[in-house]
Amino acid sequence: MNTIVAVATPPGRSAIGVIRLSGPESLAVARSLIGEAQFSPEPGHAVLKSLRDLSANEILDRALLTYFKGPHSYTGEDLVEISCHGSPIILRRIIDLILALNARLAGPGEFTLRALSNGKMNLSQAEAIRDLINAQTSAAARQAVRQLSGELSARLRPVKEKLLQIIVILESALEFVEDDLPEFRTQEIKQGLAEIASDVRRFASTFSVGHLLRDGVKVTIMGRPNVGKSSLFNRLLNSDRAIVTDVPGTTRDSLTEPISFKGIPVLLTDTAGMREPSDQIEGIGVERTHRAMADADLLLGVIDGSTDLLPEDFDVLSHASQSHLVVAVNKSDVASFRKPSTEELDGEYRTVEVSALTGRGIDELRAAILEPFESVDSGDPGLLITDSRHYDLLSRTEGELELALRLLEENASEELVLVGLHNGLRLLGEITGETTPEDILSRIFSSFCIGK
């Protein structure tokens, strides 16, 4: 296997930049960089050396070199990390020198892919590294750390062992027993399959909470023009992110910003006012508003409590399902403010009185936004399924087990029952990478950053 190299720190200027090398020629490349043919550092110890461009006879930088001898390294191969000054110019020149020394640039996630190939971790742990890097809140980071520590694999292991035991019984019956299995044995298998399917179903059900910790709650602010949507957007962000004027239709495009409410990541989107557009540009903005609404987990409808409800307000409410709508009655600081009654709103909605100007009611509004997702405990909810790939595989496993159970109830042959059981075992194996096809691996690791 060839030697790969990449910058492991983010682009831009910084005090330190880290270059990572992995492969059989890693130490030889390091020796060439410092101009010491006999360089033999102690594994796991950093050594201060000068990096040289021998062709130009100049020193590029003074850097710390750390050598990790395979298999006792992140990738399981010989690995060298170079910690130099974080100038993009210096990093680029060092990378160019390394590429000239029989190394190649690493692809996205290739270091972690090599760690997977060399048995340093399983696939779910590799995905946890990506999730830990991308975590937006401490709750999401905790879930990633739990998965990285192997908790997901440990949770699945007894499920796979029980399933394998049933497969062995049925395979043995198929090979060595001329008559049908005894009734008591068949009942044991049915009960065992039902328990396994229930365990898988219960675990998969945590995705409804888990994906919110990882991906966030998508909240779209909507309403007619000039009700204070952008002001409310800025107040929730505690930042003047959106332009605010008294001119109706100021917001022409959707604007999305991440924020955290009680440890839950929220993607907050401000949208153009919903009305009959006056020109082509506003028409495009209204169209994008509808797209943002369709993509939202929760809609935040804003109405002006200082005036009577208008037909456009009812049009806004008609676009939302009541179970996914919170109504913010804005401008509670105005003397003419009045909260509409249920009859006036023509329906039961979760309403909150707020003032985007003074901040009154904002804490209550944040709580109302999270209320439909109150099962999300950002403290310690236990291990959750946060990845849609894992959820899909668990759901398909449950389907295969349910099908096998129905076939048993119908007294179908062992061959037919075993098809579903083997499929279920294979699907569970795909979560940890034991049976994952190559094209799936390629798609997974393409979402990693370069240098990891």
C-alpha cells in the first residue's frame, strides 16, 4: 500500500498546522525532509527538527515530528505527524516536497478508512469520528463519543448472537433432521425471534430523537410582510443577522442560521413575507419560502398582535399542520396589542405572546419550539441512533425478522425462513462494516474531511 499525506488541520492561518503521513514510506519521507538518513525516533515521542528543501538548500521551518510505528498507530500503519507553523504557504511547500518523495495526497477520510481496513475500529466507530468532528452541541458530541467507544457495537453484539443461534438450529434441522422440528422447539424459535425483533424495533425508535441531536431541528419562520419575522429571527439569534426596516417585503430571500436551544441544535430560517408577489424577485422569494416550509420540522408562524388579523394571516396558518406549528403573536410592547382568541384564529394553535423589540416572551417561545421534541434529553438520554444509515438498516432488519416470523407461523420450510434470518444478520453486519459493500463504504467516507 502506498504512502498518503494530507493537512489534518482546517484551512487558513493558525499557530500550528499538522501534516499527517501514513504508509510504509512515512519514516523514509520524514528522513528526507530533515536530511538525516539515520533518523530513528522513538515511537510516540515528539522530536524538534528543521524541515529542509534540499534542492533549494534552505530551511522551511522548525517543526515537531512524531512517529507512530504500525500497528500501534491511528491507521495501523507507520504514521508520522508533522506539527509546524500554520502558514498556508509553509504547509503547501511541505506537502509539495512530500509529494515529490513518492507519496500521494489522501482522499476524504482515507486515514480512517485505512484504520478500518487494518482492524483498528469498526465502521460505526469510524462514522462516529466524522460525527464528533461535525457535532454542533455538547449533546451531539456525547453521542458521538459513546459510539466511538464501541457502545453501538456492544449493543448489537447480543442481538446478532441470538439471531445466529436460531440460524444454527434451523440450519442443523435442515441438514440432520428428517422430520419437522418438535413443536416446543418451534415455539422457542418463534419467541426468540419476536424478542430479537422487539429489541431491534426499540433501538431503531431512538432515531426520532437521535437525529435531532445530530442534524438539528429545522424551524422556518413564516408570516405576511411586516409582522416582525426578521426582527424575531434576530432576537432568537441575539444578532442583527437579517436586515430590518418598516418597508413591507424587505426580506426577499431565505436566510438560515444555526443556534442551540438547551443543547439541541436548531436551524432557524427567516423567509420572505407570504403575499401575492409584486415583482419577479419577490415571487422567487415567496417560492423559496414555500420550499423552506416544506423542509421544516416545525413552523413558526408570526402574526402582528397590534392590528386585526388579515386574510394573509389565515393563509399562513392554512399552510401548516397544527401539530408542527407555533404561533408567535408579536409586538406585545405596543399599546394596541391584543392576543387573538381561538375563535379568531379559527383553530387550536400553540400561541406565545412576544416582543421582538424588547425580548419579552422569547424564553417562552424557545421552550415552545422545543416542546414537540421534549423527549430529546440533552443530558444523558442513553445511546441513540443518530445516523439515517443505521436507522434504515435496523428498520430493514426488523422487516426481515417479522417476515421470517410470519413464515414460521405459516409452517413454511426452514429454507424460506432462513433467507430472512440471513438477510437480517447481513444487514446488522453492515452497521459495523462486517458485510458492507465497497460502494457503500466509498459513499460513507466521501463525507469525511481530508486528513481524517
